[in-house]
Amino acid sequence: MTPSLKYGITAGLALSVYTLLLFLLGLDKSSAFGFIIYVILLSGMVLSVKEIRDNELNGFITFGEAWRKGLLISVYSGIVYALFMYIHLTFINEGYIEEMVLQAEEAYEEIGMSSTEIDGIMKVLRMVYQPSLLSIGTLIFNIIMGLILALIPAMIFKREAMEELS
């Protein structure tokens, strides 16, 4: 198993366990704990890029290669996390989507939208807020975050071999 796959799956499982833990503790609606998701993803990237540089590439890695390896972690972890989110939203936390829709409806009422406008928006939200679509959104979000977060280990661990003079 490659380090990218190993750390990607591990990060995806850690994200899943963390999300489940927040749900079980009733903290899943608190945005105060959201940054930990980035820490988990970044940790997987750092560990993987360092292992690849030190063990597979004789201590050298270019910025671009390190960035690509970090991004690969986000893809692998995103797949695992998206599968978990589908299971979570379908079987574990079934009422979460309906809560999101009701909160949106209340927010639209508070800003003074008409009931006709709100009804139209709610129909669209109920079509879009499906476990499968939200899981795909989780994967896409993970990859987008990976594009950005992968810059950090790429900057930290880049070490290019010097070319020999002839």
C-alpha cells in the first residue's frame, strides 16, 4: 500500500470517527469544532509527504511532487469520508437534512421572504439535500481543501537534489 493511500484512508477514517463523535456528543451543529477537520486532513498530508520524501525518494522531493502527493491524500480521504457521510446521513443521523431545511426556511422567513418564494426554495432544497448529493459535495469540498492545504507540506518538505556539474 502506498503512503498516499495508507494516509488517505487513515485520514478519511479519522474524519469519519471525528464526525461520529461530534454527533454522539451533540456537538455536530457547533462550528467551533470545524477546524479540526482541516487539522486531520493536513496531518495525513504531512505524514505521507514526509514518508515519501524520506523513504522512497532518498530525502528529496520537488514542491510540485509534494503538492500532488498531498492532493492525492485529500482525494483518498475524501472518498472514504464521502462514503461515511452517505451512511451517516442515511442511517445514523436521518433527521439532519430535515433540520437543515427547516433552519433555512426559518432564516428565509426572518428576512421577510414571501411564503410563495419560500415554498419554491424549499422544493429545490429538498431535491438538492439528498444524502448522495451531500456526499458528493463532501468529496468535492475535501478535494478543494486539499488543493489549498497541500501547499503546506509541499513548502515544508520540498528538498530538491542539486544537479552535478560536469
